[in-house]
Amino acid sequence: MIRELRQRIAPLLLHSVSLAPGPHTSSPLVSLRSYLSTTAPTISPKPFAVEDYLVATCGLSPARALKASKKISHLKSPSKPDAVLAFLTGLGVPRADVATLVAADPNFLCSSVERTLAPRVAELCNLGLSRSEVARIIPVALYSFRRCSLGRTVSFWLPVFGSFDKLLQGLRNNAGIFSVDFESVAKPNLDFLQQCGLSACEIVGVNKYSSRLLTMKPECLREAAERVEELGIKRNSPMFRHAFCLVAFVSQEDVAKKIGLFKKIGFSQHHALEIVRKAPLVLGASENRIRRVVDFLTRDVGLEAHYIAQRPALIMYSLERRLLPRHHLLSVLRSKGFCNLELNYYTASMVEKTFMQKFVTPYKDNVPGLAEDYTSRRSCMSRLLVKEP
């Protein structure tokens, strides 16, 4: 195109220079400007591509950008998103958190910095939060951060959780605590938990679902507590909060099925209930895992059902990372004549550091390669688990 333009301009210049200047003759420069003004094409600005912007500027993957772009397709320029991103960067929000925020809440990019974001930051700082804490809460609060009620919400929940870190942990697992109604849901639930001897900071870290107890329908929360007590777990039991935080999200039918599973694989009704009371986490374990671990403990290790029922934590240990490598090591020690050891299988399931000090370090000189073989087996099993889909 440029070459063609040059070919068309050159004769005009030569012709203009050859003309004798006169009162009615334009100069070559004037002729050139006139020609260009009538022949040069008009170049329109490239339209703003939201999807490309989300990938290149916000760090989203193409798939996430495609999904997010549908919610902000009305944007015609990057001016507002640029202002929001600059604000987040100035606040100290990491780029990875910005990508997470934008993917979950694309409309955040349409916020007004002056009318919405800056006032929200000021409110939280007035409550005692530092700017770095505000930067941490933004990607977790998502759309709730833009609400005018944010300050009132944080001032309600902060003393409930007892610390900013606990509040952040609860919010990560349940963003609904920033949008739930205080009077009809949050306060009644907190009062009932207090009657059960529990506080928000105690339940928030039990599992990834536990903070949802705070935003459940109050009648469902009471029903869950009743079902826990029906299992024989009293409110003053140390296991109550663990059972509560599982039973609340598992149907009564599923609990019955899990107890039925234990009966199918060799436990009596009494022992099945004993397992649930002592280790309520089994209610969240898969049937396949329970079957594999119990089969290993009874067939390979030779443990009796009543022994396992009295020590149900064994069922929750990792078969690959803990039970198999330790069983092999104990078998090696027995085969080498260390029969005078009190090789109680339950005590051998202690924390890794203690296990090494009691069963590995004292015998590594008497049994060459003992420590190396044990470490290798654990590492091998861990790698296999990581590769599993």
C-alpha cells in the first residue's frame, strides 16, 4: 500500500516542480498536502477487546477470560479497568489474587475507584485494619467488598471470630458470612452454638465446610445438633464439634449408610457406633478408603475388629504414606529378632518425628539400610499419590 502511494505521489512532485511559479500556481508542498487530504484512507481506532484485556492485563487464562468477558462485554474502553487495577496494585494486592478476583467477580473492574473502592478501604482502616489486611480481604470478599454495608459487616464479624486471620479463614471457606442477614440467621446461629459450648473461632478450622454452620438456616442447625446427640455424642464431649461440623452437611441417610458399611465389613452395631463416636471424621471418608484400610488392618496386620473399634483413628491414617511403610518396617524389625520390643501397632502410628526416634534411629546401625528403605518407601508412595488423577 505504501509503495503504491509513493508511485502515485512521485509524478505529482515532479510535475509540480516543473511548473513555473505564478500568482495562481500552488507550491509543491501545498499540492502534496491537498492530494494526501483527499486520497489518504481514514484509520479507525481498534475496538476494545475485553477477552484479550483479561488475558494480557489481568492474568486470566483464555478459558477463564472467555467466561468472565461475557459479564463485562459492555465495556468499550480500558479506562475504568485500568483505574481499578492501578488502585489494587497501589494497595498491594498480588497479581495472582487480582486474577482470582477478576475471574470470580468480573464486574469488580467496572467499579468506581473514587465513589466505591476508596471509601470501602477507608472504612476498614477506620475499624483498625491495616492496608495490607485490606489487600488480603479484597480477593476473598469479592462482590461484598463493594457494598456500602461492608464496614458494618466487618465490625459485626471481627469480634465474633476474635482476630482478622480467623475472620479471613472463615470468609475463605464461606463468602456468605458477608452477605447473610444478621438478625434472622447469624445471631440466632451464634446464640445456639454458644449453648452447645462452641464459638465461631472454634469451628472455623474444623474442616473446609465448618464456617457454613454460621449461615445455615437456624432450624437446620438445631436439627444437626440433635442428630449428633442421637449418635451418642454429648454436647460436652470433645468430639461434639468435629461430629457437628460433619453431620450438619451429611444427610441422615448417608450417616446410616456409613454405619451399615462398618457392619458389612465385620463390625458389630456396637463397634460401628463406637467408631463414629470416637472418630466422627470417618463420616466424611469414602467407602473405598474405609474398605481398603480396614482390609489391610485385619488381613495384613492381623488386628481384630474390636481392637480397631477402640482405636478408630487407625482408619483415618493414610494407607500409602503411613500404614504400609510402617508395617513393613516393623515386620523387618521382627524378622531381625527384635521381638522384645513392644510393637503395639497403634502406638507405632504416632507422629512421624516420634516414630523415627523410637523405631528407626535406634536400630539403623543394627539393620543396615533400615532408615533409607523406610524413607524411600514413603517417598515412592507419595509420588504415586500425586500422579493419581
